Amino acid sequence: MAKLRVLVKSPLAGTFALSLLLLVAVGGWLLKDPNTTRSEALKTGGLAGGAIVALYALWLNDRRRRVEERRQEIERQRHDLEMRRTEQDRERISDERFAKSVELLGNDADQVRVGAMHALAGVARSRPEYTQTVLDVLCSYLRRPYTHACYEQSGPATDPHDRDGVTGTPEQELELQVRLTAQRLIVDLLPEADDAKAPGYDLDLTGAAVEYLDLSGRKIGKILLRYAGLHSSTNLSGCRILGPAYFTAAGSTRGRLIGSFRCRDTTFQQRAWFSGTIFGAKADFRGATFAGETNFKYAVFAGDADLKDVTFTNGLSLHQTRFGGHVDLTFKQAPKSLELYNTMVDPDQEIALPPEWKLEPLRDGKARIVVA
């Protein structure tokens, strides 16, 4: 019985025993046949015994294969578990870094706030799903109340070489550098305008005081600049704006230099609202495309207004729009619908209008645009 248990526990020993038994049994059975020689009987018995060994080898190989497959599956599961754990650690570190950076934005030291902004930008670059959130935080910082001595001058600037030399307090100058850093990082996080695969991120700068805002050549989702102070130059040339664009009551005023507004070859894929916007110096929209409703109602162009070769595929409102400098309204494609009501110009300036438009002089020396 003990030997039988050993054979059962040892498949190899059992196989050899069975092979030997089959060799003896087949060989002995064949030897009883007078026509079979001893060598043939041994050869046939050996083949029978060898077949048992071969079957055992095949079984053993299949067993090894299944064991190896199970081992690889366990390794794969272990690797997936480690990857998930690593990803969770990265997310936790990113969350902690993000939270700490946001907290440091309230620090009194300007260099700490600048470092916090760069840390936030780093989080967005390493974790693209944070990009919109980081942009929201940077825009929120720019929406904080801020004033500067050169913003408080009355009247728009008209001389492009006017450098008034006004400087603010040391605190204002340091805060200005922090805000300029926020603007640069916002631009860096926005994709290129011709990047078809990149998403369009939203910007909410409602009521923000910005200076030298340069978003040229970027793809933007929705942009809100309602009641914003657009100091010095503002450049949106070559932008592709996917969502609505609201510049309601924004002011393009003198910062340290003249407050020009450049929007050349920009594409507005949805509505563009410039109602009540004040352009303190030249406003350049040459070659822009407005695919949605466009509204310049109550807008004021204190300087020159260049809308040459602009394409309108929807309606345009110039309701009580005021042009104070040179005006070029020779559109590339006229709007489907047009609203003109007390659209005022200075007749002493150079005025270029579509063929069907004309100027109607007024008693006060001004003129308004009407459709012939």
C-alpha cells in the first residue's frame, strides 16, 4: 500500500512503472506467438512503453504551459495594480500640489505668488485634465480688484508715441509683474489656433484689469471680457474663438502706452458682442471672420477703425456706434442683416464705406451713416 501511495503521489514514477509494465505485458504476449521473434517482441513492447512516456511528456508540457499562463496573468494583474497605485499617487500629489499652489496665491510676497502660478502651470502640463481648472484660477486672480496710477488718467490716448512715464507705487509695480506672469502663463496653456485636435479652453476675464494682453494665434473656447480694462495694447489677431465672445462695456484705454486693439484675421465661430465697448485707440479688425451675430451697439471708436475685408455670415448691429477717427467699412462679405441707427462718424476724417452706404450730414457738424 505504501508503494502504491508513492506511485500515486509521483506521476513520473507511476509513468515509468506503467511503461515498464506495458513493456513486459506486450513483450510477453507477443512472445507467445511462434511467428514473432524476440527482438520484434521487445521492440513492440518498447514502443508501447515509450508511448506512455510520450503521453506523460505531452501532459507535463501542457501543465507547464498552463502554469506559465497563470503566472503571466498574475504578473499582469500585479502590474496593473502597481500602475493604478502609481496613478493614484500621481493624482494625490497633483491634488496636493494644486491645493498648495492655490493657497500660496494669497501670500503677501509677490515672488511666492509668481512661483505658485508656475507650479499651477506645471500641474496643467503634467495633467492635461487640470488645464481648464488652472486657467480658471489664473483668470480668477486677474479678476481681483487692481488699479495703477497710469490707469487713472482721464481721456483716451491718441498719440502712439505717448509715453506718459507715470509709475505706480512699489506695491502696484510688483503686483503688475505678478499679473503679467499670469497673463503669459494663460497664453502658454492655450493651444495653437490651427491645432484641430486640441480642445478650446474657456477664459473668464470679466471685470479684469489686463495690460499687454496678447492671445494672438491661440484657440479659445468661450471668452468673457465684459467690463474689462484693456490697458496698453490688446492683441487677438489670428485667434480662433470657438464659443461666444463677449466684450460688453470693455475699455481699451491707455496703460503705459496707447491702448490699441488688434483683431486681424481672427475667426469668431459664434456670436461676438462688442456692445458698449470703448476702443481708446486704433481698432484693427482687418480680415476677421464673424460667423455668428455681431453687435457693436453703443460702441465707441475713439481712434481709427479698420474693418476692411471683414467677413460677416450673419447679422451686424451698428446701433448708435460712434467712430471718431478714420473709418474703413469696406467689408469682404456684407452681413445678412444690418442695423444702422445714429451711427456717427467725423466727416473731417477719411471714411471708406460700401457703395450702397452714404453719409448724411448733421447740423452739429457730425455725420451719420445711412443706407442709400
